[in-house]
Amino acid sequence: MDFQISKRDFTAALRQILQGRKADSADLVDMTADRSTLTVVVTGRSIEIPIEAQELGSFSIPIGVLFKMKKISGTYDDKEFRIRVSDGKFRLQGMTTSHPGIKARPIARRIIDIPEDASARDILSLPSIFSADEIEDCGLQVKLLEAQKRLADDLDSALSAIREYGFERNELSAMAKLKIKAHADAMKHSLFESPEGI
């Protein structure tokens, strides 16, 4: 994670995040940088700060590190700060603080933009389009599991009605997979034909 932030915004953000907390607190602060926004989350608070990012990333940082950064930032007269974070290190301008609790967290490469009332076919198509990490990072893992269970139950119900005609469970599953695959192909086109879809 590597970004530029104004001293004023950085100071204001630290004031909000650290208010009422102690430097020896066990709390972790989550920081996620996209191209133009740094999202900072700690228990009970979440703020967004404008930045210019050179390298995106997401890290968990012990709150004590940010207390140190608050002191260090006061020694600089610069109007803008360059902040770089990597596993075990937090660098503000030319000063680096090392701490084993600074850990990178995976972030979704793409935002999965589907409506809240998405159909079961939409949800079941996601694994054909996105990685398991992207699905989980976007909070859709539970919906996917629920849709998969519903499909399995529906296939069992359908089989009980038509088994006497010679149908097997694997035939119904194969038919369902083909339909879902065709739907996934159509979804890919609609999701990625414009920037709003990713």
C-alpha cells in the first residue's frame, strides 16, 4: 500500500480513530486503499479519506502504531504525506515503524455488482465468473451456499416426481449445470460490458 494524503486529512482521521482509546489497546485498525479513497475501520468507527494511491492494498494495523504515527507526523511541516505500508512496516515520509502486528489482508480485485433481489440462477452463476476470494470478500458466500442448497433440494424434489420415468439424479444435475453455465455466460457480458458492472 503506497499513497499520498494531506497532513490535514491524516491528522483529522487519526484524531477520530484514536479518540477515547489507549496506545496499549489490543484493537486493530483496518486500512484499505483504492485509487482515491482510504477507508479506515476500527471497532465502532469507520471513516473515508481522500488520497492518491500508487499501490492499492489492505492492512490490519495495531492501534499503538497509529499513536506513534501521530507523534511522528507532528514533526513534519509538509502539507502532504507519503505513506507506505507492508507486512511488519509502516512508513510515513522518511520514518519507518516496525511491528509484527502489521499484516496484509487480501482484497477483492473486483466488486461484484448484483442486485439484492438477484435470482437463484444469478447467484449460482457467480463461481463461473468470480474467484472464491472475490465472492467471499463481497459478502456473497452465504447467499451462494443457500442457493446451492436450494438447488440440491429442488433437484431431489424433481427426481422424486419423475424417477419412475427412468431419470437419474446425475442427469438432472447435468441439465442444471448446463443452464447455469449458459446463464453465467450471459451474465459475464452484462457485468463487464460497462465500468459499472465491475
